[in-house]
Amino acid sequence: MITNQKDLRGGNPLWIKSPHSTVRARTTLSQEQCDVVVVGAGVSGALTALMLTEKGFDVVVVDRRKPTTGSTAASTAMIQFELDTPITELSEKIGAKNARRAYQRSLRAVDDLKDFITRHKIKAEWRDRDALYLAGNEMGFRALQTEAKERQKAKLPSTYIDRELLLKTYGIDRTGAIVSQGAAELNPTQLTAGALRAAQRAGCRIYQDYEVTKVESDKAGVCLTTSHGGTIHAKRVVFATGYETVKGLPTGKFDITSSWAIATNPIAPQKLWPTRCLIWEASDPYLYMRTTADNRILIGGEDSGLTDPDRRDAAIPAKSEKLLRAAKALLPNLELEVAYAWAGAFAVSPTGLPIITELDGRKNQFAILGCGGNGITFSMIAAQLASSWAQGKRDPDMDLFKDAGK
């Protein structure tokens, strides 16, 4: 195995049985030849494969699992330009100019993702939303005021509101909040499957249940050997393996952690909070919430450094109760009952940014290593960077994502 295999999720994710979320993948691989092989059929691999086929590349996708069934299925799919690391904190880590660039690129990626979905007519339950960032135990109202000012300097669509306006507008009692435009919610398995099917229509071949066991450079580019002896010869390879990092990379830059989520039974639309904005808070552990197309409330958080998958999954009932209590405390007028509950593993870096880069010393090899809570927005950026790399171009923001530890 050339990547570290992990148990990525447990429980009963909301998205598993969504309509339009399956892909007919091939199960017999003997020998393939292509321009680019993408390892990984989650959301990053799907967006990358479709973007490459759109540019005229002959693409093959291979995954050790069925498409969409890895960590993508555990995503809560809150599509935001806001990073887990506030711009004030990120500025201290990578400099104010680079922090602004990271936020601006993230903002643009949300718009680009919407356009991409629309252009390819992917059914993914996209809904434009605002995002509401609540004061909490990590950042009080004064810190949020400073954060909002720094965002405005970066020309980001964010505005600070005080306690009185927050209560009047949203019915939420906190000392303050930041309201941001340019967010959205969607169905992650529908997005992934839709992108893969669109790539298939353009000629992409997708293989499931095949483990990549060896990668070797050759005169033509790279040769991948898979389980059962099948081989793929390609000019380039993109490892879109997310939290299952490519072996040989410095994994010390990442901490694997666990998160939990629940989805309620459907609620009458008129009872949901005004504007149905995404809600999250500046707390540790923090709570985040969104609605779904069928009027459920999706609630996540309670992040923990727990890494053992059995213990993580055993904690689902207790974590679900904590999430439900926290949501009821924030929105006391709603009657909430849990319909789905699940857990997932994800990675965090010192900056909150992912690693998206050509691999040093490995010619024609590129890695997309996800981290943090901004996964799908980062997936779009990763697809753009990988597409530029495959075309022999250099994306102007490539340096931001080369080393998430800086």
C-alpha cells in the first residue's frame, strides 16, 4: 500500500442513501494507459478528475473503496470561505499578506465551485447561505470585532453585529457575531457522484476495490501497480487520498482527530431560524449547524483527539446527546430529535491549511492531503491547482499550500 489506510468513519451518516449518489465503477483492471491517473474517488478526486477531463486529458480514477464511501460520506458539507483558523491568527502564522491571499482564494473557490456544479448540471442540493460566526470561549465579541476589521481589509464580505442585533435578527443570545456572505450548503455524496459520472461521460474510467501497491517512475511518466496485478501507465499521477496520507511524506505536520455529527428529523420550514444561515462558534469544542434540502438540522462538533476508531464509534451515542443539548440551548424553541448519528476522522495542521503540492523528489507525482473543516472548499482549490500542474502551469497560489506547517 502506498497510502496509510484508515477507518475514516462510523455510525449512520445522513448522506449514505441519498439519491443520485452512486457511480458504476469498473471492477476488473488488467492494464490501463492514460494521461493522468487520480488515486481516490472522494470529493477531491472527483472534482480533479472532472476538471482534468474538461481540459482534454485522458483520465483514470482508482480507489480502494467504492466511490463516495470514504470520508466524503461523513462530511457536513458546510461550504465556506472562512477557515478554521481566524484571519487574525493565520496572519501571525504565515504573515498578513499570505493570510489574506488564503482567505481570498477560499472565497473565490466557493464561487468557482458553484459555477462548476452549474456548468456540469450536477444535482447536489446547492443552496446559497450566509454564515453566522458566534462569539464563544475562544473569541469573545472584542476579538470578533478585530477579526471583522481584518476581514474587511482583505475585502471579504463579513460584518460584525452586536448582541442586540444578533438577538433581534436571529433569535440567538450571544455577545456578538460575524455575518458573512458567500457560503452555501450541499449534499457531498451527490456532488462527488455527479462529478464522477460527468467525468465518465467525457471518457474517464473509474475502478473500485483496487489498492495501489507500488508507484514507479518510467520513461513515459509513472507506472502504478495495483492489487490483483493490474497496472496503470500514466504521464502523471494525482494522489487525492485526503486523510490517508501518501507514505513517505512528513506526517508530523498533521494531527488526526475525530468529530461527531447528527441530523434531526425533518422540521417545519417556518420553524427554522431566519435565513437558514450556517451557524458555527468560536469555541473549543465548537458547535456548527446547517439545514438540509429536506428541512433537517445537521449538527456537528465535539471534536476530540480520540484516534482509535472503535472508541470513536463507541462514543457516538454520548456525543450525539451532547450535540443535541448544545443545539437546544442555542435554539430553545425548536423540538429536536436525532434521526442519524455518525463520526468521522479528519486531520488538522498548525495553520489549518491543507497540503496541495507536487511531491519533492517524485517526478510527475502530485498530492492532495486534506485537513481541517473547510474540506470541500479546499477540494475545489486542490482540483484547480492539480489541473494547472498537469498543464505544466503554475498556479499563483501554489506556494500557500505547499507546506501546511509554516
